[in-house]
Amino acid sequence: MRIIITAVLVLILCATSVIVWPGERAYACSCVESSVQEKLETYTAVFTGKVVEISGPSIFSNEKNKKYTLDVDTAWKGVDAKQMTVLISNLGEGACGTTLTKDLSYLIFANQNDKDGKLHSSLCSGNLQLEQAGEAINMLGKGTPVSPDDFRNSGGYRNPWMIVLYGGGTVGLLVLLGGWLRRRKRLRI
């Protein structure tokens, strides 16, 4: 009986010590500091743009990212369209998420995700509202202004050889289909 009472007292003492003496403060999201030049080297896309559309998951969705569509003004790296879409965690700053505001302009640092091929950004990316990004933009140097005319003649193909590849593949399939139909018709006779 004495052992049981001792064990209970030790358990109570341990439990109260955790409550009375809290541990160190823990942060859910801690970011590694890096310079603007390091970000330019490591991120897939670096650009400034105005948020023109925000869409995100419903309350019942398992999705955790909001989708921000930005109308690009200036590009330093990784821009292939006048409007770029970036996915950002919708879980709040405590979970490395952040939010952008519609109709405001931002300096965006985003990486292409290996799993889905889309651009992702987070609190740790260091995105800045354009009004606060003057020093960072000066460090980046002169970017390339982006206009809709830059992408107008692309016709949706980034590589002209893809047209040849798709065209040749289509012709090849038609030849095979024609040969198969001809052979089938000959076998019937």
C-alpha cells in the first residue's frame, strides 16, 4: 500500500511541475533567414504582380491552400504568362501560411512543387506588399516588364517542337488506324 501512495504522490508532483514550470515558448513556424539575392537564386519564380483573383477550398474540403492569381508587372525569374497562379497555405501564420489581399500588389517568391508542378509560396518565402518591397526590389536589380503582348503569339505552346511531335504522333496514329481498317476489310472479303 505504501508503494502505491508513493507512486501516486510522485505522479502528482510530476504533473504539477509541468503546469507550474512551463517550458520554452515553441513556434509552429520558424523560417531560415536568407538574403534577396539568395532567394533569387533558389526560388523558381520571382516577380511582382497585383492579386486579381483569390479562390480557395470550402469549409468541407481537405485542400489546405488558397489559390492566388496575380497579374504580373515585372519578372526576374520563372514567369511564363501574364497571369501567374500561386498556392499559399490557408492554415494561418502559425502553420507557415500567409494571406494576400485582392487588388494589392506584391513581390512574390515561389517554388515549383515536385508533386503537382504548381507554384507554392509560404510565410517563409518572404513575399512583401509592393509598398514595403522597395529595398528588396533595388537589391534584385532591374527586372523585365511583362505585358500581355509578350505571350500573345505563343498559342499555348512553349516549345515549337511540341507542335511537330504532336502533329507527327497524330499522323502516325491515323496511318496505323487506316492500315488496321484496310486489313480488317480485306479479311472480310
